[in-house]
Amino acid sequence: MSVVIVLDGAGPDRFPVAVSPLAELAASLHVLTEHAHHADHAGWAAAVVRTAPPAFRAGLRRFAPLWTALRWRAFYPGLGGPAPGGSVPGGLTLDVPLSQLSLDRFAELTAYTCVSGYRGFDFRRVLRDSGQAAVLRQTAAALPEPHPALADDLLRDAELLRSDVLRFLDLCRQVFFGTLWAATEPVLTLAAHRVRRLLADEGPAAALISLSPSSARLTRPAGLAAGGPARVVFDKVHHAVLSPARTPVLLIPTRYGTPHLLVKNEPRLPTVVHFPVRAPVVSVTLARARLLALTDPSRVRLCRLIARQAMTTADLADRLGMTRPQVSRHLRVLRDLELARVERSGRYAHYRLDLAVVERIGRDLATALQF
């Protein structure tokens, strides 16, 4: 599946770039809840949780659906929708305080996170429509806690839940986010400036692909539609076709959200692309190819030899009972995947397994699966 951004009629002004403290708060809360997804920040996350007051740890558990699988749309700008003369190019009203969201809108967006999706659901009247409320309860009940409990809290007293959420977000500022944001805002501002320059100098296609080079590609329709509008395609686990010419696509950088690139395209709201300031360079295809390369028994035997010391093709052929062309073919596969490197000494070429790359395979695969 993929998210397709159709570039026809979409100039740079259709891709406003903004820095959002609330969006970065959501990313950092995801790290605090899902340590295994973010090895670079795991030590920081463990320290924050360990030293935080009990009220913070309780809120981190209770409200986890708001920043885990389906990131709460209320964390992101654009809740005011398209508006002439908005605060950024593209005519978007960026700043709508959570406390000023209508209760119905708060409930709708929260309900989507309780069921971890929005396709096929309509929760616009979930507080007043018993049918929508029943769907929410039934769907959330099939998910692990705290999804069902959060759905129950929403339906029992949405106003109280909103107050509790706002109180927790303020506690986040006191416990860790005030300090984190002071250090992170300059990084995000620099990343936003870089993307704006790319949009202006090279156009939307180059700018969008730079957000995730390993999972994005530029395509054009084939066959009868050849010569049609260019499209940037992101490899994602859900499908959507977006037209920035009709509705602007808001680009927001994240430091703590790395390696995730999130595309938020909830119904009746501007699309948001939350992109990492340092895009991962490994792809699912490369990680999978490296795993497959190490499933061949003969190649594994070869790797065990060159893991210990650098060896020539002739030495390897003698030790493995293989012909030199057979060894050369295995070595070519390993070199093409950067699993092996060559060390030259005079007229001899010695091959050595790159253990650092091998050690990264598991981490690279985990990273690639999170794009």
C-alpha cells in the first residue's frame, strides 16, 4: 500500500512547512511509551519515566492511544481547516488551542485513536448518536487496554476527559518537555528552512522525496495515461491519494519521531506529513535482501571464514571445495549488499565480512519497517 501525492497543479505554496511543539510533544510521548522503536532515545526515555512523578506515569499509561498506533490529530496544526489569509502559505489556520476545540470535534478525533483508525468510521456525533457510540465501544473492546478504557471515559464524560488530557499535557511541560523543546526547536527550525529552500529551488517532487529517500519515489502514469501528472509515492501501510492543488499538505519536521514518517489524512482535515529531520537511509528491500543473502548455506560457510580474517578467492575456493567462479558469485552478492569489503595488497584481493553492517541488519530492518 502507499500514499500517493499528485503534483498536478501543486506549486511550492501548496506545501506549507511549520514547526509544531504539540506535534513534537506527541513524538516524544511515543518514544516514552515505545522504547523499543527508538533505540537512539531509549536511555533518555527510561530516565524520564524512572524519575517522573506517579501522576505522570499514570497519564502515560492512560492516554497512550493518543500517541501510539494512530497519532491523535489534535496534536497537529490545521484543525481550523483552510482559511483565507491563514498564518502560513496555503491558507491554513494553524493554531486552534485544544481547549477551544468543540466538544464534538474533540470526541470525534479521540474516538478515532480509541479504535486505532478512521477508515469506515464516522464519529462526528459519537456523543449524541447511540449507534456511533456502540461502534466505538465494540471496536475499542477488540483492542488491548487502555483503548477500551479511554473509549469508556470519552463516552461517560467527554468534558472531564478533555480536562484530564489538558492537565496531563501541562504536566508533560513541567516534567520534561520544557527542557526538551528548548533544545529541539532550533533543530526543527533548521530542518523546516531546508525543506522550504528545496521547495523553492527544486520544486515539490525533490522536497517530498528528501523527506524519506528510502521509502519515496517519483512516478508517472503508464499506458494511455503516459505523460500525465507526476506523483510522489510513499511506501506506507495505508492507502491514500492526495491532491495538494485542492487542499494544502502541511509538512512538519520531527526529531523524536525518527524514523517514522507519518501521513495524517483524517476526513475533512488538511493532510499533515510529519517527517524526520534525519531521514533513514535503509529500505525494506535492502534489509530483506541482506537477510536473504545470509540464508544460503554455502554463503554462510563463506561468511564464517571471512568473518575471522580476510581471504582471497583462491583460498576460499580451496577451503570450501568450490570453484573460483562459484566463490566469486557469492562474494559479488555480499559486496553488492555491502556485507563484504575488499582489501587489496599488491596483486591480491582479500575479502572480509563487514561485521558492523551485519550487526545492523536487525536494527535496519526494524527501522525500515517503521517508515
